Amino acid sequence: MTDYIPARVGSVTKYVVVESFDVTPADLAARAYEISQGAMIKETCFGLVINGQPEEVDRLIAELRSVDPDHIFIKDRGFPPGDSRRCRANLGGARPGYHGMEYEMTIIPYVSHGLEILKDNDENKIAAPENPLAHRVLDISRLKKIIDAEES
Amino acid sequence: MAKVFIYPSTSLILSDMVARYGHTPLSSAVAIRERIQTAGFESPPLQITPEEPKKGLKWAAVEVPSGVRGRMALYGPMIEACEAAIIINDADFAFGCMGCARTNELITFLVRQKNIPKLDLFYPKSEEEGVRFVAAIKRFLAGLGGSK
């Protein structure tokens, strides 16, 4: 076994995902470079990957989120940008973890719509969503669809 | 500012929502970062060493496969540390090999056993459901208090 010497200890990495008609990853990257004070910024097809000291990254993402708050989504990442253990340039195919993000990208427009509506509405006046733990009765129309789909 | 466990723990939407409304999301990236930033023996790609299945014994019995115990070494401490949890119940992409699938079952079981505020949801499938989804999360997180 060889010794492992970690790189960029103490830094944090965050994904900034853009799902907007008005802002592109390139716009956001230009803005990030303007205001960055030493953070590593990588532009990707879906947004940015930012690595740096926690305070600096927090400041940057707060600024970037304000560009289009309802259409910019941020999450943590374990590996720094371009890490050979995760980067698809070394592995081939999509980066592990991309498929989950790709799936959620199909749902993000609904969430963005929700965020827009809630800017002007009180969340307490909006009905609760369906409870997954509640016992669900099979809807009669769904039952009919199942029967119709059955091959004779 | 409460520590909120999210499931699926790689979820972009949940991670963002929790941080957006002033709390700390506990996601798998945080646990992975801790490992890849700690010096030790080289064990790519995730720096999961033979020590992890031993640590996982705290949450899973010895006859449980090492894959589940190794994963629990990442998620177990977060489940213990969390003060609230948000669970999405129809996250098909969280399904994986038997190690992932069984770990997911154990994670949701342990979270449900814990006496903390929990929010169970489905992913929204329309704009109307999106509004309800966001409102439910906002209400839940506001109820935890102490947001930043």
C-alpha cells in the first residue's frame, strides 16, 4: 500500500447548476471570475464547479445565486475540480454521479416555478403535497388503464 | 441552523433547498470530502479503506455484507448527527447494486426510527406539484427554527 497525501486540504468544492433562460454557464463564469479572490472556477456544460476556502466559496456562491435566484442551484461536491479519480477525461463516459444530477435537471423547472410562485405567496396558504406514507387506494381510471394494457 | 439529513443524499434539489433556507444539508459529498482530504493509505477512488466496514458495525450486524457496512461508515455518523430529515420516496436514480439498495433501505429505516422532525415527499411531476413541493420544504425548514 502506498501513502496517500491529499491535495487542497481544508478547501470545499461546490457545484453551481444553471437552469435558466436568461443566464448561461458562460455568463456565470464571467461574473465569477470578476469577483473571485483566489477560488478555482471551472465552467462546465451545466454550470460551474468552484473550489476554494469555505468563506471565499460561500461569498462567491451568495453573489452568483443573486444573479438568478430561482434558477441557480448549488450543492456540495467531495472531489476538487478535474480530480483524476472522478474526471470523465480519465474515466471515459459520464462522471459517476452525473446521472443523478441529469435526472434532477428534468425536475428542476418545476422547482424553479415553485420558487417563483412562493416569492409572492405565503407557503402556509399552499396545500400540502401528497403524503408518500399514506395508504394509497388504486384509482379506478388507473385500474382501467392496467386492464386495457393487458394483452389478450 | 439545524443539520438536515437528505435522502437521496446526493440530491441537488434537496441540498440546495436546505442551504437556501438557512440550514446545513448533510449529504454524501461532505462524507466523501472528509475521506479524500485525510492522509492515510492510497485507496482510490473514494478512499474507502478496510477500516470502513469495521466502523459500519455500529449500524449493521457482522453478517451484513461489507459493502453495506462500508457505506454505513459514511452515512451512519450523518444520521446520528442530524436534527431533521427530508426523504424523497420515488428517487429511482438512488437504486443501484444490492449494496446500494440495501444501504438505502437501512438509511431510511434508521432515519425513521430517530425521533426527529421528518418530511416525506415525492418528486414533483408538474408545475403545480412543484409549488406544493417547495412550499412543504419551506414550511418544514421554517418550523425547525434557527435558520441563518
